[in-house]
Amino acid sequence: MEIGTIEPGNEGPPEFLNVFIYGKEHRIPYSPRFTVIGAMKQAGMDPPFSCMDGVCGTCVAKLVNGKVRLNHTDALMESDIRKNRILTCQAKLLSRSATVDFNVF
């Protein structure tokens, strides 16, 4: 499932990710081989997660901008998807950059 949009100027291969978590903003490099959680861990961050399979919902965050593909969405309801909530353990960037916010729901 794809969530979000690719705005003009945000086309191209994924390069970086903006993350709001624990009251701080981080800009980290992104490699297509990682999920959002994987990129955060690679950058030395400590994101919330548990199952890594898309079923528990511990890693849910809001996609503020950009576009991602989710392999599994078991922990999300349709209302979550309409609000651009994503499972960061499943999300892979489709846009050049994206912003995710763990602080807002």
C-alpha cells in the first residue's frame, strides 16, 4: 500500500528522512535498502518498535510529507491510513525525502 504524495521537487531516488521524535527534529540519510525504522537505527537513533512485522503498532508515526510504501498494514485501521499514519517498521520511501512525526497523532 502506498501512502502520501510526491510533491514537485521531491521526485527522484530516496535520499533523506526528517524525523520528529522525543521533542527533537533529526535529518538523517536514507538508503532504499532500509525501512524508516532501519534508517533511524542506522543513524544511531532509538525509535519505538517491537515486532518489526507490522502487527503490533508500536512504531506508528504520522507521515507529514513525502510518499512511502508499506508491505504490511495489519496494525492500522482505515481511519489511521486516512490520517497518514504509517508503520515505520514497514515503510520504505518512494519520494526523495519524507518527514515522519512520532510526537503527533
